[in-house]
Amino acid sequence: MSDINSIKVLYFASLGEEFGIAEEHLTIPRVPFHVSSLKKLLSARGEQWKNRLQASNILCAVNQEVQQGEDIQLNPGDEIAFFPPVTGG
């Protein structure tokens, strides 16, 4: 269930498998809240979360656009996806 101040967080591929969750809705505060703030909040769940989300190769997309850096401001209704790098041929 989502409310007016919630964001949708998606965990793809091995992240979803390791965390045991593919998606969730989180309520964010009404102050500036950035990708870095979200990673810090999620990292407080334990070492596994911290190690994976703080890894330099984890990619983040906000509203289906891959982002560079963690200073992207999040707003209610945003969709944030975390995923490991992918390879293809």
C-alpha cells in the first residue's frame, strides 16, 4: 500500500534475491531527501544491505532514468530502482 509521501523502491536481479524482496513502498520525509539518504536509510537494515548498496558498481535509476551520483532529490511518487551492472552480447 502506498500513501501520498511514498516512493516505490525496486531491487533487480541478484539484489532482489539477496534481500528477499523485489519491491517495497517507503514513506519519505517532507524535507529534501536524496538517493544518498535512501541508501543510508536502507543500509541501516544490516551489513548485507550496506555492503551491497554502497558498492561502487550498483546502479540506480529514478523514474526509469539511470542516474550518476547520489545527489538526486527524490519526491513522493518517484520510482527508484537499484540493480547490479548487466552485461550483454
